[in-house]
Amino acid sequence: MADIYQRIWSADQGANGLEALISHEAGDTAQGYVKVNEELGDERHPDLRVLTDAEIPNAKTETYDLCRKLFNNYALAEGDPEVDTAQERAERHAFVEAVLGSPPMLVARTYIEEQTQTVISDERWHTTLIDHWFRRFEMGGDPHLSGFEHVVVGEQEGGKVQGYHFWYKYFLDDGFARQVDGGIGMVPGLGDDRITYVRSHASQEQLTFPESVTIQYEWDAPDYDRNAVRPLHKRIGGFFVGCSVEGLMALGTVRAHLGARAPKTAVIEGARYNMKLFRSHNNRHIRTFYPIFLGAADPVSEPGGGTPGGTGPVPAGGSGDVRIIAAFVNPAGHDPGRENLTIVHAGPDAIDVGGWRIRDKNGNEDVLDSLELAPGLPHTVVLTGRGAQLSNKGSTIQLVRGDGSVVHEVSYSKAQARRENKTIVFA
């Protein structure tokens, strides 16, 4: 399960996660989406919104709503003590119960079980999440720190923003901030738009991957305990875009779990990230967790890895010399009946591939008619639109013999499929 982070991301996208899009792209309201502004630049702009739009379908709102109730339960300053009320404890319990068995959390739990060769009971999994994210610890003279507060809510240290790595919290503070306050009395002088955009720290390459942003900004943070506004500054901050809070926590839990020994880097939707993590001094709690964009993933997979954009292992000789070398995934307009693949036979003798099949990641298939491939000559296979589908969200494509054995496999990412009328060439 070397692709554990992508597996968690995909599980979340199938549940409460939202698709990350560039602002000019159309979104699916049934799936939900978040749009990242394609005009991010180096000029300070108080009205520019990094996340231009977000659509959360009714079926996905539960954990967003429960998470939002926790935002005002924490003291802003890192050095301030935290005091729990009965209502706050009830809100935290309802939230943890809602995310505990969610699809991304189940993927994370299974991974940790396999890596540690143990069976994790519901009670133990609950304790794991509490320890990593909610258990308070002392560090650096600050008495009551927690991973959830730092990563999801954000904190103050002097004039700086600390943590604050959840896109939904940022989105609300950047124009809809009364939803953050949960209906309590507004701090005097505090408006709905509490974010001032300063500049982007993203490379041109990162701007093509809306699943993350790297920015500089200012935040008018509410200090509820002192009934005051704290103007804070974040010199550089990054966060994933589109994952639900349980998706973000599942990623962080796998990365932080000592026994799981999860990779420090991830490939998610075709981009590579350093999954930056710091723990408490006793290694039991998350101090902070956030992504650092490293660039597009290597287009060729590691052996057996199936990395998006790469090819799977191919046996030498005979029918193993037939390979998928290109895919036309995203034709302009209506896709069905216009998607196609290019295959080539690299062996020395002609081969009959009649009855072979093209299979997508969901097991849908197109059957090849009687066809003899001459050595070295490419052949285009036009998909019918009724069988195998070349998803614009990334997919795996297999060339399969009549007996069901896989001859060749390729994969591509959502980022590669984003551009219309562009052919993806496989190494």
C-alpha cells in the first residue's frame, strides 16, 4: 500500500471530500467542488479570494457542520490555558463519533493494522484519534496545545498565525466568517471578511494542481476570551484543498503513527508532496501537519507501483510486447465514442489480439475485434463509450488477454487529463 495517501484521498472524494478545481473549470454540484483562483499573483489584494467558490452538497455537510462548531472552542493564543465546558465536550464527542468510521478513516485504520500486524478495535481507534488530535500537551512553555486546534483552527504566537491548515476554515474566514463564530456575539470591529491576500508562493507548476495552495496572507483573528481582534500575519502557509476534515485527519494520522512507518512523501492526483509533520516531545500527539508541494510526480512508475502517469510491469517477449503507448482521454465536447488508445506491438512477429479487452479501473471493458498487429506499427483503438471509460479524474487502463491475464497496464492523473484534446503519452 505504497499509495496510501492517494487511497485515503480517493476514499474521501467518494465520501465527503470535494473536487478541487481551477476557477475557470465547471464543477459537478452533486459531487461538490472547491475552486482555486487562477489569478493568484504577487500583489497584495484585500478583496482577492484564493478559494473563489465552494459547493458542498447536502449529503456531505454533516462533518463540515460538526467541525464548524468546534472552531470557537479554543483560546486563540498558544500560551493561554484551555477550559472545556460540558457543551464543548459534547460537541467534540459528536464530531469524533461522526468521523471515526468514515471511508478515509477506514482506509487509514486498515493501513495501520497491516503495517503494525495488529487488530485495532473501535475503542482503540477512538483513542488513537483522540491522542493524535485532541489530547492536550505542554510544549515550549505553552500549557494546552493540541493537533486539532493547531492544524484545523489556527493559533496566535505574537503577531504570527500558527498552523491554520484546513481549507474550509480559511474559506469561511475569507468572506463567510460569521459561520465560524457559531452564532455567538460578534467581537467589536470584526467583519465577515477576515483574510487579506498578500501573495502566492506557488510555482507555475503548482497552479495546475488545485489540490493544494501555498500563500502569504493576513488574518483578523477573533480573540473570544478577550473580546478583541488580533491582526496576524502568515508569511507562508500551505494546505490541501477539497479534502474533508476527516480526510485531512486520516492523512495526518497515518503520517504521524509511529508503528505505521508511512512514507514522508505522497503522490496525490499526480502531484508529489512532502507530508510535513512535527510531533509533541513524547511523540504521542500531532503538533503540526501540512503539505509542501514538490512538483509533478515522476511520469514513470517505480516497479509495481502503478504511479499515475506511469506504466505497470510488462513481461518480456511474446504477447507481453504489446503495449499501450498513448491515450486520448479528454476530447472537447461529448466524450463517449471519441476516446481512444494507441497500442503497438514491439515484438518481431505479427500477433493476433482478437478477443483481447481494454479494461478501466472500474472493471468496464471494450473487446477488440479480430485484429492482427504487425511489428512496430501503432494501432488506434476507439472506445465504444459503452464499455471502458477514460475518466477525466485519472484512471488505470489495462490491456487484457482473453484468459483474463493482464498484458500491460498504464495510469494517468486528473492533472494530466485536465487539458482537452491533449494526448497522454506513456513512457
